[in-house]
Amino acid sequence: MNPRLDQPLRLGTRRSKLAMSQSGHVADAVRAITGRPVELVEITTYGDVSREHLAQIGGTGVFVTALRDALLRGEVDFAVHSLKDLPTAQPEELVVAAMPLREDPRDALVARDGLTFEQLPDGARIGTGSPRRTAQLNHCARALGKRIETVAIRGNVDTRIGFVRDGKLDAVVLAAAGLNRIGRGDEATDLLSVDCVLPAPGQGALAVECLASNAELIASLAELDDPHTRAAVTAERSLLAALEAGCSAPVGALADLLADGQVVNEMRLRGVVGTLDGSTLVQLSTTGPVPQSYDEAMALGRELADEMLAKGAAGLMGERSL
């Protein structure tokens, strides 16, 4: 037997239940493609150990840097990230070799007594650590003629849902994809319409990253890539980058594919930025042909960002470090 087929590929992953679950799915697919064993290497990131809120510690990259350092040191062969955690700037030494088919990008509400967002009482306390969610939830509540109180929380899925089970909060908001990947999607009491809350750029998608110099592994991992997912999240992240905002900024974006019958022929990109109290939102969309290249997807995001900036988006994002 070829000794290289015996040698395990080392997959770097965060230690959380969600990260281990999504990395496990990728590991299974890579085993099937390469015929090689894949072992998970658990890595603790700064975002996992810090108890500060993401907006305070900068958000961008806090769950990613340790994994990338392990790649660069040769301690792991490839890594799996939640794509929404990736900074928009890509290091030259690394490449995102695959973006597998995206899970549900929407946000999910887990509320007491099985309540939907519309059924929550006036003054309901909703837990989220995301300025993006805070701004849009407040805006949606205003549109329904009621008031909510958003409470900043951190922690894994169990911790967050525990705040509801213990009666400390009326509801929490989580990514639907995360709940689905750990088999707990049925605990969502409401899936928030993207007309109400646009997700984080890249939400629901994964990024499989490796060294740019490892051509053989890049070719294997590329078999996991979903071109429509890549085009959509590239446009969303281009919008985010053009707004000069990190993942702790109140920016939502979603690119979805519009089909005419069975033929996918257009992509609609929507973006939103708003004040935390939800009193002011800049929300715009653009529709065009499905991007056929990285440059076309990037251009779609930049064009919408320019329109949003012209409508005053920059002034709604608060202070940003230069």
C-alpha cells in the first residue's frame, strides 16, 4: 500500500460541539475523496477563551487566527472555519480550497413557550451577542409596534438556550445552520424571515482552508466546493469589505440565486446596516447575472456597498478602529 495513503490528514478545528460536528462532516467527505484517514486536531482560539463580548474584542478573526497559525506552522494540513468568522482579507500563504454547499443562512429564534417573534410580548428580553441582530430585531419590533430589550450574551448553544430554559430571557437568536448541524434544529420556535433579519455575510457556509503551496490537497478539497455557494458568499463578503466592517459591525447581507424554472440565471444581493436601536436602517438590493468569476462576484458586492455608502451607511456603523 502507498505509505502516503496510510498517513492521516490532520484537520484543525475549534473545540466547540458545533465546530467538531461541522468539521466531522468535512472529514468524512475528505476521507471518501482521498481514501486517506483524517484525524481532527482540536485547537483553542482566543474567541473560545475570552469572556468579553465579540464587539469588544474586535470580532474579526478571533475564532480563526489560532487555526491559521497551526496551518502555517505545519501542525495541521487543513482547517474548517465558519465562513462568517473569516476576516475578509485572505493571507497569501493560505487558500480557501472549498466552500461546501451552504446550510440554511437564516437566524433562528428559540423562545419560551414555543413563541414566534411576532408573538413575543411587549418588552420581551432577547439574548444575542451580535450588533447586526440587535439592530434588525429592534427595527422589526418597531415595525410591529412593540418594544424589545436585547441582552448581550456569549457562550455555546447549550449556554444560550439555557438562558431561555432557566427563565432569564424570553428568547435567544442563533444561526439556524448551527442548530441544524448539531441536530437541534427542531428547538427553533421561529425561523426569522430574511425580509426581517438579514444574516451575517457568509452565515451558514463553511470555509475549508489549506496552504496555498499544497496543490495536491487543494485539488482534492476542490471536489467539495459548491460554485453557487462560493459566488454568493464572495459577493456578501465583498460588500462587507467595501463597507470596511468586521464581523462585529451591524452589517447583514445575503445573496440568493433566482431560478427561472430549473435554470438559475440571476443572483440577488441584499445588504443592510443600521443603528443598534433599529431606528434607522439603510437596506438596499441589486440583482444581476449569476457571477461567473471571483472578480464578477466581488464587483457585485462593491457596487451595492457604494450605493449603501451613498445613502449614509457609514454613519450608522458607529466608531470603527482604523
